[in-house]
Amino acid sequence: MDSSRFIYRMRWILIALCSWEIIFWVLYFVALKTFGAADYKSGTDQMMFKVPGALRLLFLIVPIALVYLYNIWRHNKMAGQLSERVAQSFLKPVSTFSSFVKYFLFRNAFALLVIAMAQPIYGKRKVAGTSESLELVVCLDISNSMNTRDISDELSRLAISKRALVQLVNNLHGEKVGFCLFANSAFVHLPLTRDYAAAKLFIQEIETEMISSQGTNIAEALEISQGMFSKEKTTKGIILVTDGENHEQNPDEILKRIKEENIQLSVLGIGTKKGGLIPKNPRRPELGYKTNAVGKTVISKLDESFLQSIARKGGGKASVSSNEFPNLSALLTQISQMKRTKIDTLDFEVKEERYQIPLFLSLLFWLAYLLWSRQYVGFLDRFIK
């Protein structure tokens, strides 16, 4: 009997294993050089890896090869110690070629999977993208009526409005925001910016004394706000924060233009229907309250119907807050909807991910490994005698 049928040809396996490692790594580095990954001075597209750290897993090929060789050596040692009759009884004939092919398929499946995990990137492709940028102007009423403390004994309408604006800015993510302040006249307090830290500082500085000419000119405020927008093709929105008292011209004309230009309008009313007194000095309410021409104390009330009318004519929505901690969920929902009302389609060039190629090859090698290995399918191995 020939006992060599039960022993692997170790020398043949070592030569085949080392030869394939040399071939594989030569092909690997040639591919990197060909596609420019190693040529950083080149002006052409270079192949790179999105997760280069994953390539460290290729070092595991060494222990995989050592485990394979150790198992071959251990089998040969055991088979060599048995007599031919015992070997025939307890061992099956082995195929050196079949054994190496199984290692070859498993090793390549693993190596290509690691390369796929590193996510190679090469070349560029054009993709259609969407722009959801938003320019948001907050138009804040700083007339004397905003000093009324009808919501809280400690905080005026203006203080509560400033608290609401800080909360609003904290919920922005990439939108440009600017502030327009108004009373009898209006002015730009902060041009459009994405610097939210600066925006919150500007909010803290707002006081009713910033405009000496008192009144509530909503029409001029909306006119100034409209002029703050850029000429870029982005969604534009105005948030009007006021107690709803309008003492100047009718804002219908500007509201019509805002609607025609697709500027999204949201109105936030601050105050109560019951209203309150307007202090002569907002810092010292004990000095008394404002009176009218006949000496009667003036009571400032939230005019919700007027706010709803503004929103309706401007094609927007109105919400009212009578709480010292305003709930801005409805307003934030409107802002979110603003970002989806007008979407610009753009063409971008992005780097092409090529992980699909090594992943596909890895799956092919793994499938071949399963078909070759008798402990799984063994369909292909049956042809090896």
C-alpha cells in the first residue's frame, strides 16, 4: 500500500503559497500605482481609501497562512506515525491540490473583503442633488407695547420674545438668519448670517429704546425685511414677532408682494387677550404707566385677529404664545416646511466609490470555497481524484 496517499506534499504547498503571495501583492501594488494612489504629485484623479485603517486587517493573512500550514504539518506528522494498515482504516486519502485550492479561495475571499471594507475611491461621477438652503429674516416688534408684562410679572413681552428667538436660533442647522427691528420705523439689526453665536449676542442687545420714534409700522418692517434677502435662488422666509398692534399704514400691499414672490411668512404673536399696562420706564415699572390724551391708562392687548389676517394675506400661518417659555413647535414645523417648499436641483461631481468590485470578487471566491469544500457543498471537489 502507498502511504503517500494520506500525506500532503508540504514542499509543494509552501512553494504554491509563497508564489501566490508574491503574485497577489505585486498585482496589488501595480494596481495602486496604475490608478495613481501612490503618486501624490500627479494632477490626475488618484485612487484612495475612505477607511484606510481597515487595510491593517490584511496582516491577518499571515496568521491565516500559519494556521493552515500548522494543520497540514500536524496531519502529516500524525499520518507518518501510523502504519499503512492503520492509516487505511482511520484516514482518508488526501489531495494536496484540493487542500491548497480551499486555502487559496478562503484567503482571497478574506483579502478582497478587507479591501472592500477600506472602500476604495477612484474617479468621479455626476449626481443630481438638491439644495434646501433657507434665508430667514426675523422681524421683531420693539415698540413700547412690547414692554407690557401681561404674560409674566417678571418678564415683558420683549424679554419673552428674545427668549423665543434664542430658542429659535438654537434649532437652526445651516440656515441664514437676520434680524429686522421695528416700531414707528424699521432698520436692519443683523444682516443675514450663519454665525449663530453672533446672532444670539445681537438678540441680547435688543431694547425698545433702540428706536425713539414709537408706534408699530408693520408695513415698513416687512418692506425692510424683504430687502434683506440675497438674489440667490434659495427659499426665503419672514418671521414676524409682534403683539399685533398696528398704528401706521395698512400692510396689505407689501403682504401681497410677499405672497407673489413666494416668500414664506410666519407670524408669532406674543401677549394675552386680557392685555396689560405699558410702563413709562421698562426698567422701573413703579414710575407709572402710559396714558392717552385724556389721561386714561392705556391697556395693550394682543390682537390675534389682526395677526391671523396678516398671515392669511401673506400666504402664511400665525401662532400665538401666552407663556413665558414659548412653545415654538408650530413655528419650527413651519420653518421645516419652508425648506421643502422650494428645492433647487443641482449637478454635483462626487468621487466614485469602487468597493463593489472587490466585494463582488470576494463573494465569488467565498461561493467557490463553499462549493469546493466537502464539509459544506463539495460539488467541485468531487472532480478531484
